[in-house]
Amino acid sequence: MKEEYELRGHTACNKEEGRKMKEEYDLRWRTKNFALRVIGLFGSLPKTALAHIHRVSSFFLLPSSFLCLLLFTGCFSRPAAMNGPGYKRYTLAAEHIWQMNLPQGRRFDASGLFLEKSGDLLTESDQQIGVYRIRFQPGGSSVDLERVPDCFTAAQLAPFAREKFGRYDCEGVTEDGQGRIYLCEEADRWILRWDPRTKTVERLKIDWSPVKKYFSSDRNAAWEGIAIHGSTLYVANERKKGRIIAVDLNTLKVTDSFALPASHSLWYEPHYSDLCWFEGALYALMREDHVILKIDPETHLALAEYNFAGMENDPHVAYYKVVPLVVGVMEGLAVDRHYFWLCTDNNGLARKNYPGDTRPTLFQCRRPDAN
């Protein structure tokens, strides 16, 4: 029987591998802690930069001195032992870009994507519960959002009203083989399922007890991405112990959980913002690291990594950000054989070159590993 050794949220497959990973992590932590004691960063930084650093530190519950050091040093690297055979890194570029027109002119923070078998793209917003189909216009530079009728309506959600904390903060959308649509709700850690035949919504009573140790009390650091393969549901615990959790939809029991970081990161733990399943692999969108990870969910190893930092920061599409310097805006991911689809949750902010235009952006990126 394979022995497993847990190491700061990562799984080592044997004792020797675990020892090497521990040595590598311990060396990083000793280096960072030593640097914190000897480098005086704050005296030489402009006040505006310090203000941004304090905002980011508060958002992620990090000491300002630690975050300041991370910004200047490049931070953490993923151990090579966490890469699968044939692992490669790629850079993505946008082949097509569309602005997502705001439904009825209301703010829409696109927080998830799902590609249906029909070829339709679904999306949703964390501002108001509902699912929308993306409608393309031939030769157009924008897309319309058409709400799926009778889907997650107030009447369907009424049974949960007394237990709901605040608004519905939905951060991911997916669909199963029966055409049922799932949303992951962050504030209350709910998984909601809508059945198109019965026009009803069910809240899945999942037993989270094996993974509760990874849950933060922060209601804005919970579910942030959902995907389904067969009878397995994958949901991403966003941050403050970022983790990918697998659930058996037949038993509603947790069957697995793991954490896999980006190859290089400013953060000491993974930050996930969406999930997608495609052809035997799980894809994780990592907003803060500006990458997509292709993951083997059985071995928990990285099969490939796709970097979109240059595309996101291109002046034509770059947004103002709630937390500048380090936080990304990509929150929706869909994958097919030839393309990655990405969309932004720009928090109601405009692109820098287009003040006043707060529409999210949809990107179509040709896969550099496509056959």
C-alpha cells in the first residue's frame, strides 16, 4: 500500500521524496526568515507603494514586511518532484478578445466559465445569482449575455433564504452528464444544483469533515471554482490554505484533497480561481500567479503550465485593480481541444485605456500544445 506523507498541504508519494521536499521547503523558510531580519525595506519605499502593500497584506493576512520581501525576491518555487513526466511550460496569447456586455446595464463580475457539449459557453457573476449563455455576433468585438430561463430563481432558492448569509457570492459554474447545472457559493460554502427537468434547486449535503481543517473563517476565501468528471465533483478552496477537494456525488463524501502550487509564486500557498475538467486532466486557474495548471488528479502532479501574464497586462486589456501590484483578474476558465477560454472578474473597474467601460473581457487563446 502506498504511504503518503503530508507536507504543508502537498502530498509526497514516498518517504525519500517527502524528506527532499521538506529540506527544500525548510531552506526557503530559513532564507525568508533571515532576510526579514536583515533587510530594512520600508524606509526607502514611497508612501503610495507602502499603502498598496498594507492593503494586500491585510487582504491575505500577511505581515507587511513579509509581503514586501516577496515582491522583491520572486518568492516560492514548486519542487521538481511535483512535476509529472513530460512536464512543460507554455505562454498563452489571445487569438480573439471580446467585451462582455452588461446584462440590463448592471455590474457583472464574470466569475466562472463552462463549455457545454453544444459549444455554448456558460458564465455567472458573483454579484447576483444566475447563469448566462454567451452569445457571439459574427465579426463583433463584444458578446451578449443571455440569462438561462427559470434557472436559480428567487422562488427556487426560497427554501434556503433563512440560512443565507448576505448575497449569493457564486464563484464557479459547471454541468454534469444529465445537464444539471452546479454553482459553488463562497460565503456559505454551498454547492447548489439546478435540474432543468424539474426546475428545482438542491443544496448538496456534502460531508466536509475530512477537510474542514483547511477552511478559513473568511467568507471571501472559500469556494472558487468547480468541475465535474463522471460522478466526481472537484471544488477549489481558494486561499488561506488553498486546496482542491474531490467529492463522490453518489455518497456526498470527500474522497481526496490536495494542493499544487504554480511553478513560481509570490505566495506561500496556492490560490485557485476556477477549475475545468477536459480529456482526463483537471485544469486549475491560478489568478494571482497568472497561470493555468494542467493536473493529473490521481498523482496530484503538474502535467503542464500555461502563463497568461503578458496577455492580461497588455495595455489594450489591462484593468485597474482593487488590490494593485500582485492580484490578477482572471476568474473563469473553460478548456477544449484547441483553445483556452478565460474571462475577467474586474470588480466593476474599467480598463486603463478605456475609462468608464467596466465590462468584463473574454479571451480565446489557442492551445500551444494542440495537435
